[in-house]
Amino acid sequence: MSKPTSLKNIFIRRAALLFAVFATAAACADSGPSAARPQTDGGLSPELKKRLTPLQYRVTQLSETEPPFKNEYFDNHADGIYVDVVNGTPLFSSKDKYDSGTGWPSFTKPLDEAAIVLKSDHELGMERTEVRTRGSDSHLGHVFDDGPKPTGKRFCMNSASLRFVPAKDLAKEGYGEYAALFAPAKGKSEAKAPAPKTETAYLAGGCFWGVQHLLRKAPGIVSTEVGYTKGKTGEKEAAESVKIVFDPSRTSYAKILEYFYKLHDPTHKNRQGNDLGAQYRSAIFVLNADQRKLAEAAKKTASEKWKAPATTEIVDFASYEKASEDHQDYLAKHPHGYTCHYVREL
């Protein structure tokens, strides 16, 4: 009888151990940060799923990202503040909003740094800084160190995480303390900040979809637009090109040209990838003598780095015609569209 008794004791001890493990796990779950809310749907309140749109729910609660250029606030220029869509925490002011060219609403700073929480994010295989709302824990977006002065920050947010409160409705909606941000000074008309000084460049490096998609992400680029450019001399056919407006206080024509030679292959005449023809040529259309000097120097450096002569045509700018709207920001609208452009390490 000793052997059955031994097996029974072993069984009892194992059962007791399993019970202790499960009891400990349950206690940890009950004392965790989400213990106060109903533990349904992955620990998220079903009330939120009813109150938010599907996109708002996926972005704020599941940390997804909305499409660029196809969201509510990226092109909103009205005066007011942006609050957390979940709990109404004031987050950003239109006074600090700017066009980053990314297709998402971007701000140089929050209304109050205490209202947000920054977290390290390694999900895409790179280190990024996630921005969440303190209190609601809503996912808002990410912050980058390529914004304009004076902060140098770009808070790239999801519209789905925000609700816009117009300046005229601030008091009515309980945000009266922020109304002063948008009130003109007494006895004076509201002063407008001077527009930043900008410069323009016209570059061609093959199919303009890919060139624009990479250039628009570069620091200091204010806006990009695709079209067809001709020079006063050289090739008569218009080249698919990108019109680049940039802030010279944040970047330079020389830096843009350096990047330009990394994102396309200038060593093949009238060709990029599978695209053949003069319209796909490598070309720089200069607007003045300074741009020509910098373009010639950049071409020489590119030939050395590519270890082959650059075929880039450098000519005086003659004319530019904007392409149809379906070509503008094509790869932002169609992320899986064709492109042969990528950034090389030279």
C-alpha cells in the first residue's frame, strides 16, 4: 500500500502548486494598472468601443496608425486647440501646428508637457519615441527631432486620437482658459507671424512619384509638388520633376542635392529602373548662378562617389507645369505603388 500512497501525495502536492501559481497570477492581474476598468475585449472598456469610431478605437487603444493625407486634421488651418478624443485632455494648439509634408497633423510642442507621456517604441525595428496621453493612456503618435525652430520637434499625431475645439467654442466647451491664446492684443490688431523665408529647387531623377516620396521626408522641406520641367537649353522634352520648397534656416540647397544623388542613379542616361526615355533623365534646373555653382560641385562629388560619370543635365530653369492631382503624393496615397527609388549609402 505504500506505493499508491506515495503517488497520491505527489498528486496532491502538484495540485497545490498549480493552485498557488494561478492564485498569484490572478492577484497580479487584479492589482495591475487596468484593474479598475472592466476586463473585457483585451482589458479595454466596451463603453469606449461604443463611443469611439472604429478608427479612433484602433488608433487610441490598439496603437495603430491612420493613413496619411486621408485624415481629418492634417490640412486643418482653423484657430483652436486639439484635445484627447477619449477624455478631453487639452493637448495641442493650432498656434503650434505646421505643415510637415507628412500627411499627418504636426505640432512643434504640446500645450502642457505634463499632459503627455513619452515612451520608447521599437516595434518597427527602429527606435522611436511614442506619445501617449497621461490619464487616458491614448496612443497619439510619435515625436521626432526634425521639426522647425525653436523646439526642433515634430509631434506627428493621428487625427483619430484628437478632437478639434474651435477658438470660438472654447468657453462654451469648458476650455475658456485657452481663449486668450487666440485673442488679439488690446488696442492692436492681431499680429501675424512673418512667413518663413523659403527657397525653391527643381530636380528630376526618374519617375517623380519615388523622388517626391523620399524628398518630402527630408528635414527642412516645407512642401513638394510633382510636375514637368523644361530647361532653356539641352533636352527639349520636359522631365518628370519635383518642385521643392525648403526652409534655408533648416537645410540648404547643397544638402538637398547631396540627398538627391543618394536616392536615384545618375550614371544611366535617360533611365531609372524600368523607366526609359528623356522624361526620366537626371536633371537639375537651376534658378540662379549660386544654384548652378552648387549643382556643378554636387555632380562632381556624385561622380566620385558613384565611381562613374554622372549624366545629370544642369540647365537654367525655363518652365514648370504642375502634374494632375492624382500624381501628387502618389506613394503616400498608394503605399504599395511602383517605385525604383531608395536611399543609398554613398
